[in-house]
Amino acid sequence: MPNSVAPIIVYATMSVGGAILAEAALSFLGMESSHPRPLGTHALRSAFLHADRALADDLSGIAILTTVLAFVLLGDGLRDALDVKLKE
């Protein structure tokens, strides 16, 4: 059990990025969920309603890219920190 904790943590952090991208892709295709609270892409899009539509799309994409990159880098950093073989 102790040896399986590190890979599970790393996999979980890297899976968050995939889940965010899947939700953004489905939202782009018009198949978003009818959730009572707005998800990340809807909140960003509604925040930029007064701005130009192209600018709002660009900023939404940049925010999604930054969030996914942060989770992937977090998972990579955790992998490096928790890998026993790299410490030798």
C-alpha cells in the first residue's frame, strides 16, 4: 500500500487537466451540463460579456491553458518529489 500512494496522487493531479479539457471541449460543442452553478468556462464567458466576443474567447482559452498547465506541472513536480529512484 505505501508504494501505491505516490502514483495515485500523481495520476489524480494529471487527470484533473484532462477533465478540464474534456469539459471545455464539450462546452464548446454545446453539450455543457445544466449545472445550477456555472462551471469555469461559463463563468469566464459571462465575466467578459461586456468585452469583445473574440477577446472573451481568447481570455477563456488562456485561462483554461494556464489551469491545465498548472495541474500538469504540479503532477510532474509531485512525481519527481515522491519518486524514490530519483533520489539515489
